[in-house]
Amino acid sequence: MRIILLGPPGAGKGTQATRLIATHGIPQLSTGDMLRAAVAAGTPTGLKAKDVMAAGGLVSDEIVIGIVADRIEEEDANRGFILDGFPRTVAQAEALDAMLKSKDKPLDAVIELGVDEAILGARIAKRVAETIASGGTVRPDDNADAFKTRLAAYRELTAPVSDYYRQTCRLQVVDGMAPIADVSQQIDRLLSAPSSEPMRKQA
């Protein structure tokens, strides 16, 4: 099962990815998590991405594609994977298509969590407050100013990715503003429907 989850920051992609991992027994290939791990480890890729991530920006295609290309070759991804936070640009989507085509591993689903951007800021603020209350550490890019930067970058660079998959008849949209359990049910229905057969890029 090879799945892409799309949606703006704060849409709940991470929450749904975690559930799908447990349901299907496949890894989540979150570029955000991989980049943060690289930053913490002080790897060359992490050092390049550190300043950009702290400001809430998007790292270069070269960095992200390099990480995904390496990760997709690992053994636990042989049966499938969930991509959360990638592809972020049409160029990355095209590179991913080329990579999967070369391995004859077409996508099974491209699912977008549709949300109301007007309330996303409140959702982020609530998440930060809950993290602080529980004694956790708030990420540098998890604040109001960084969120605005991330959302602006999403509108400019990532939103066109939805159109890319829509134009090739691969995009499926669920109501991301519904309760978490309802969003999960919508996704499960899409994945179990006959139309969720492996998707191959259309001409």
C-alpha cells in the first residue's frame, strides 16, 4: 500500500499517517521527521536544512529528494509506505513519479485533507499549548509566525501538487475538518474502494 497524504500544515496528516501505519503495517516516510533527525544528528543534510526549518521555510528539492530516495530503498518500505509532507512541489511529484515508475511501484492512493485555512492558526496554537502543558518541547517551526510562513509557502509551492495529481485523475479529497475518527473512516472507505487499485500516471 503506497499512499500520499496531502494538505496544508495543521491539517492532521501526521495523525492519520500514524493510524495507517498501525492498520497496514507499513512505515511513514515523513521528510519532516527525517530532516529533524538529521538536524539533531548534525549530518551534512541536517546542517543545510537547520536554518530553513527554524524559520518555517521549505528545504530545497535536492535535499528532500535525496532523503526520500535513500529511505524508499530500505527493507521496511518494500511492502509500501505512507508519504506525509512529500512531495511539496510539482517538481518533487514528478521526481517521485519517475522513481516509482523505475521500480514498478505505482501509488495506490493520493489523499488530500481538505481544511479551512482560517482556523488552522487556532489549531496550531492549541497544539503548542497542549505540548507545553504536558512538559513537551515545542518545535522551532511550531509557532504563529513560522506557521504563517509555512502556510504562505504551501499556497505558493505545495498547493499546485494537488492540481498535478488531480489532472492525472489520482487525487481524492476528504473533509479534514471533520472529527478525527470521521476523517479516518473517510480514508478507509477510499482505500477499500475498487477504485483504489494501484495508480499509474496517465498521459
